[in-house]
Amino acid sequence: MSATSATTAELPVVVIGGGPIGLAAAVHLLEQGLEPLILEAESQVGAAVREWGHIKLFSPWRYNIDSACSAMLEATGWESPRPTALPTGAELVRDYLKPLAALPDLAGRIWTDHRVLAISRGGRDKTHVQARAGQPFILRVAHASAVTELHARAVIDASGTWGSPNPLGAAGLPALGEDTAAVADRLLGSLPDVLGAESQRLAGRHTLVVGSGHSAINTLLNLAALKRQDHATTITWAVRGDSAERVYGGGDADQLPARGALGQRLRRLVEEGEITLLTGAEIHALAAPEARAQTPDDDAAPTSTLQVEFADGRQITADHLAAATGFHPQLEMLRELRLELDPAVESPRRLAALIDPEFHSCGTVEAHGADVLAHPEEGFFLAGMKSYGRAPTFLLATGYEQVRSIAAHLAGADAAARNLNLPETGVCSGVSASDPEEPQSCGAPELTAGEAQSCSAPELAAVGGAADEARAGISTGVLHGRRG
């Protein structure tokens, strides 16, 4: 693995991240005759997906499985899930990522608990362009309480953005007080498991949801389902815009019916007063003063302890806040690489115009490959969600095409991007939050008498027998770009 014992061409292509895109990258590299090495920071593959395992995607299986990975799995007798079924995150891991990572061709090439701290090249800093040309990459990696160095012929960073959520402040900065421990205890993150692990904590309490993407929509729908179980539950929704019309989306015009129904269901809940909508609501400050202590004989509800101040002076109190404000890439470990990033979107410059959320949803993004993703640092590529920077419109099918093209480029083969043939309105990552008033199939076969159907992961079945209620969804932004 050291540069002294191997020429650059003999070194592996290091793939950072053992999620769907990272695993697919390794398979495509193997197809091209290249040696991959996956460095996964956590103890298992699909670590980020596991954290939103309670989510049911509204993109069916046929868009969530890479074709090369499928071929490798099928050669071992693996059977693909029903193409039209809608998997949860947990099912994506259980039925696809885990079997894929266990294949003999991949298992020994995946190093878990290896966190990349920094990347450079050739024993020189990035100002020495000529001296670094053609030299191997140097990756400083933390593992087992030690820091070591690995070398690579090329690097594909598919580490995602899950670990870097956007702050609540409207200007891209944390709201005043957001970083304090007391406030942090009241923040639920982007994808709280409202009907599962968090149900007892949230039932009968007041939750504020901030954001206008699919995460926010589905968290709100989940809370509405929880409110049907405990009528004391209070829901407030804050958006920065003057209207929520774009969030409600295209309804019946959406080519993915499961997604089109989400916004319309949310509209109905707002109009019926089940959810209080605050528009023009930019969070300025958060505070969490100590709550009034209760005695055993005190029947009164606990005092809400999260105080929220908006930029226009409005104030509300809540018990918890779900911040569905999106994610951004962690770029610190790439400081010694010569990158060409868009200053706003923080994606590769040539990709930014294709994905800018001001104008695009996931369905309007063209297929793109190694030429669009390349940087001045030859042999280094961002792929997957991290390649999209701050744009929230990434989808797995696009990421699979990215790594196919990158692998072909590194092998000197045809790296031209191929048409993805997606629905015109896209297949953003998100969920199909089921409507309790309508029959549910989840794309699964009809059940025989006595069988129970669950669209969620078995270990995360909803409480109260509502296993098929709405589930939270991953942040993907507005449906058709911010400017419609």
C-alpha cells in the first residue's frame, strides 16, 4: 500500500464511503479491471442510510439498484426485490447493501472504521503542481486509535453530506444560541423517527418543523399521524418563503403518484388547522431556559422550554424542533487538493449549472460523468451526494451513472454519460408517506389471508398498530426548483 513498494499504477483506487454510491463505484472499478479499496468511517456499510432506516422512499427499487451491482449479486443467486416496491432505508440496507458488501469480490476490499482525515499528493503541498503530477495520493486515515497513511492511484470521494446538516439561521450561519447544549437537547435533527423511536417523546407535545423539502413534508405528516393517536400533540411549520405553494407541488401532475400525494395531503392538513403554518419565518435566535420543576402532584403539562425568535420579531415556544434545512459538504479534508468548486453550490464547477436548486429539481438534471466531475487534481473525483454540494436534488440513479463513468475514465474506456431515462418530474430521494384513508400496497404483492403487511423496516414498526402510517423523508428541497 505504500508508494515505495508499488508503482502508482499498482496502487488501488480508494473510494471514500461505503454507502450505495461507494459500493457501486467499487463494482464498476472491478468491471474495468481496476483494484478498489473502500474506506468506510463507521463500523458497517450504509451507515448514513441506517440512520434513516424508518424512511420509505418514494423512488421504487428499480431506481435504487445499480445495474452492475445487480449483475454481480444475481450471479450468486440473489433475487432482486420487486422493481415497483418502495423500500425503507432499512430494507435498502438489508436487501441490497449488506448482500452486496458480503460478496467475495467486495468483502476483503471494504475497510470499516477507517475515517479519512486529509488527502494530499506526492509529498508536496498543492502549490507544487509539476512536482505532484502523476504522483500517488496520500490519505491520512484514523483507525483503532491510531493515524496511518495510505497511498492510492486515484480517489473517489463518495462520503456524502449526512454528517454536515445546514444550520437553522437564514444567512447560512447558526441561529444565535443554536450551538448551546441546552438548545441542542431540543433539536431532533432532519429525520426524526416520529412514529417509532421518538413517538413517546413527541406525543402530546409541541413540535416546530423548519424547512420546505421532503424531509419537512414527511415529518409534518408523521406528526399529524401521531396527533391522531394523541390529540394534545401540537404542530407548527415554519418556512422562510412568503407562501408554501411550491412545497405543495404538482399533485396529480407528478409522474410519481406517491410523491405527488405528499404535498396535497400537507395542504389539506394546513387548511384544516391540524398544522399551523408560519410563512416568512427566518429563525434569528434560540434559547432553552430551565423548565419549571414539577412535583409528583402537579398535573399541569410541562412548560415548553425552547424559545424561538424570528427575524421579524415574532416569538413562539415549543418543546422540540425538527430542522429539515438540508446538508452541505465537508471539505476540510480536501484542502490540499486542487479543486474547482462552484462558489455557491460547492459542487464541481461544471456540474453546478446542471443542479443549481434555483432552477432544477432532480428530474431536470442531465446525466453527467467524469468530464463534468473532474478537477484540476487529476485522478480525484467527488461522487454521489457530496458531488452535489449544497444542492438537495441528488438521486441514486444519477450517482450510479457518475461512478460508472469515472471508473471507465480511470481505465481509459468510454466514459461518456448515458441517458438515465427518468420521469420528467424526477425521482428525488424521499418517501411515500401512506394515507390512512386510502388502501395501501407499497408496491408489494397482494397478501394472503392471515399475513400482515408492513412498509417499514421490521425493527421499526410504528407504535399503536399504525405500521403503515406516514414515515419521514430525506431532505430534497422544493419539487421543481426554487423559481418554479
